[in-house]
Amino acid sequence: MQANPIKATEMRYRAFEHAPTPGKVTDVFDSHIYHRLLGKKVIINGKLASHEYFSDPRDVALGLSTDGFCPFRRRQATAWPLLLFNYNLPPETRFHKDNKLDLGTIPGPNKPKDFDSFAWPAFEEFMRLQHGVRAFDALADEFFLLRAYLFLVFGDIPAMSMVMRMTGHNGFSPCRMCKILGVRIPDSTNNIYYVPLDRSLHPDVAESESAPAIYDAANLPLRTEDEMLRQARAVRDASSKTQKSRLSKAYGIKGVPLLSNLKSLSFPLSFPYDFMHLIWENLIPNLILLWTGGFKGLDEGVGEHQFLPNVWESIAAATAAAGSTIPSAFGARPPNPATQRSSYSAEAWSIWTLYLGPVLLRRRFRKQRYYKHFIELVKLLRLCLQFEITTEEIQTIRGGFIDWVGDYEK
């Protein structure tokens, strides 16, 4: 890219074209994750290098993504591509097909047991890129040391649990950002944990003198990098399998991740949650399952949040019919979510939530508060999807989701 005059010009975006605006976030270069590196010496193998992160305008900011996908229709086998993204390119082109860097694909048919063994060749190159590799600058007509730093890694929760060597979202300590602890369903053989903020009525919590009865969503016990790596080493150095299993469960950590040797990454902040998976692939479909009585066998109790018979079928039919009058610029035609739910993509759920749901759900709930609860979510999601977000709006989003989850648990 640096040897190509056109690509080299595009890659000037990070250093010369992106203009930070105080009080406004427009790109990843306005983030704390990026700014914490500026002005700091590069750390390689525990030693300070002579150069600083991103001190050369040609230094490249990189993001890594991975996820399992099913290459065949029968969906019985998965493969795991490793994709690298060049953030020096402008936002409107950096995720285009021709600009992504394919590092390779971890073969299936199952999820890799040891992600680090497959990531090792890429890790070696990341280490070399911190020192710098000889490259040609077509714009300056000179050779130089090209340096690049991996500062973001993203994917869904199972993928990031694999990369970070954590137990994942069904574990006792499931969150990679905070130390909230899970509880099991009372009087059930189900081994999966869940993590309500208010667990004051849970029998295990009521009988415990130390277990938190209520977590404050605005003040969660956050993880720190030093603590995470210290716990990871304790798990790695455990004297027996029993001790290792006990520590792993308590910490939610399985061992020391290979990428922790790259100090351009910050654990856990450099591993943000993936909006597509978190919202469009999980939250929205699960809300619909709750409204239609299909969420993990749970009934509605006294909540009365489920639709009356045939209401959802009517909403779903209206959804499919709406495709005939919605311009294609909005996206692909939405399928019938009652009969073709497996055909729904993240894009389809997005279109339904932002544009169709607010209209089709109006006056469909037996209690109006459930519709209002959904509309509050839509307002927050629209803020999240803006191309520019002010610091005030970020606080609105943060407080809004805290209130939304609190109302959900009620």
C-alpha cells in the first residue's frame, strides 16, 4: 500500500486528514484506546524502544477480527477467518473488501481448542512490525521503517473469550470488562449462569454474607489489565488441575493470552463489544422470543408482556408486506419473522427495529409500558448509530442503557 501512490495517499488519513473535534467522537482515533498510546515509548519484550507509538505519520493502526462461520449449507462445520483492518484508511473505504487483509483461516470443523497456536505466525509479524520493517514510500520516493501497531481486537463474545483465554458468557465470572458474578437458576439442573443486576431474592445470595445483593450498573467492579494478567499467570502456574479449574472458574480466565505480549493492546479495553452481535443478533431476537413466549421455556409470570394469540403472526405478516412499499435504499426486503426467522440477518433486524417495529408494535401489547420500553431502546440505538456522537450523547447512552436494563429486570 505504501508503495502504491494512490493507496499511500489514502493512508494519510490518520495523521493528516482526521481532525479531532473537542467534545465529539467521529472515529476510532478520538477514543481513549488510541490516545493512551500517543507520546509513549513502544514496549517490546518488556523493554522500551527508542521510538514512540504513532510518532511517524506513516505508522499504521491495525484492528483484528475473527469469528466462526459455517461455509456449508448444512451448518455442521465452522471455520475461523482472521481479518486485519487498516485504520489509516478513511472510514468510508477501510472496511471495503479490497482493503481488508486476510491473515488466514483456522480450519474446522470445530472451534479451535488453542487459538494462540493458530495466531502465532500473525503474532510474530506484529512483533516485527513494532520494530519496523523496510518498506518503500511512493510519495516521498524513499525507503523507510514501516511500523504498525495492533490496538483493537473485536468479534462476538465466544470469539473474544477464545482470543482472551476467558471462560465466556455462560461462566461464573462471565464478563471481560467487569467482575460481576453469575448465579444459577434455583432448583434447576441447568449449569449455565446468568447475571442479573438485582439478585437479592436469589436463595444462594440471600444465604451468603459476602455475595452482592444488587450490582450498581453505574459503578460496576471493573477489571484492570494488571489484575487480569496476574490472575492469568496464577491459572497458568496452578499446581494441579483441580486448583487450575477452581481459579479459572473464580477469575473467568483460562490462562495467559498470547496477544498480552503486545503492549499496544490494553486488556480488556482493546476488546470492545461487537454491536452487531450484541444488539442485532442477540438482544432484538431475544426480546421477540420473550414477547412470543419462546425464550428458554420461561413464562411471563405476572408481567403480561407476551402478545395475545395471533398478534405476532399479524405483525410478522405486515412486516413481510411492507417490503413492497419500502425503497430498496433502506436495505433488503425483510422476510416474515414468524415463519422465516432463520433468514433474518443483522441488517434485517436493524431495519425491523429502527423503522418497522415502532409502527407495527404500537397498541399491540396488553400493557403500554412494554411498548414504551421498546421505544426507549430504539432511541438509544439511533444515537449509537450516528456518524458523530458528542460526549454529552455518550453520557445519555450510558445512562439510558442503565435505566433500560433496570426497567427490563423489573
